[in-house]
Amino acid sequence: MGKAVCFTGHRLNKLNGYDPRDNKELLYKLRDVIVFHIEKRGVTDFISGMALGIDIWSAKIVLKLKEAYPDIRLICAVPCDKQWSKWNEKSRREWEKIISKADKVHYVSKEPYTAWCMQKRNEWMVDNSDFVISVWDGTSGGTANCVKYAEKKELIITQLHPKTLELA
């Protein structure tokens, strides 16, 4: 059995714009980091929390990479029922398309959105991973909490800064 990596990262408002085209360099760099984990670390399972921003974009990259690496799997860790309920129609359709192509979908909670479900989703992802890919600028928030939890669990974290594209 292969190893697993989970993604954590900023929502769209902390990236280089809401359009993936405005984040092209970041997404190419993220793709390179994912390929490194496949080729050098033996990762086969990629866990996305399916939030808008890095989660959705990383899931789309993994699905595209399945063409070159057919043995990799996308696992969607959905924090709650109707995660997408406050999203626009385009984002909902994108979420549904990714879910339909995922190799596995795990619902952390079947309840509607609650204040704790995002953190529980992050903990589930970390608890089921060997590595973390973090697209994070060092600010506080959900990504910071996920990284702190992964550090506590002593996982190897690859941090990609969303603006400078530096790896740590």
C-alpha cells in the first residue's frame, strides 16, 4: 500500500485572485510538488478537504495527473453535509464533478455546517496521512490550525508560500 498526503491551504481571498488563471504559476508549482510526492515519496493517495481555493484546485490537479499516474487516488474529505450550500452555482458544479470522479469520498460529519466540522475534517485528513502539502503564507486561520496539528503529529510538511512560491 502506498502513502498518503493531505492538502491544506488558503481560500481564494488569500491567493492571487479568484480565477485559477490568476494563480497559474502557483498551480504549476503545486503540480510539481504533487509529482515530487508521487515520484520521490511513494505517495498514491491524495486527500482534499474540498473547500474553495487550494483544496478544489489540488483535487483537480490530482485528477489530471491520474492520466500519467493511473495508480494515484483522490480521496475527498467532506467536512459536512452540503458543504457547498453557500457557494455560487459554478463552484457547486465544480465540487460535484470532482466528487463524482473521486476514488473515495469520506464524510467527516453528516450534519449541516457546524463551527467544528472544518477542524474535525483537518484532523481526519492529517490522521490519515503521512505527509502534508500546505499552501500557506504563515497567517492565522484554518490552514495554520491544520499545520499545527500536523506538526503535533510529527508529519512531514511541505509548505508552499502562495505569493513568493518559496518552498519550506
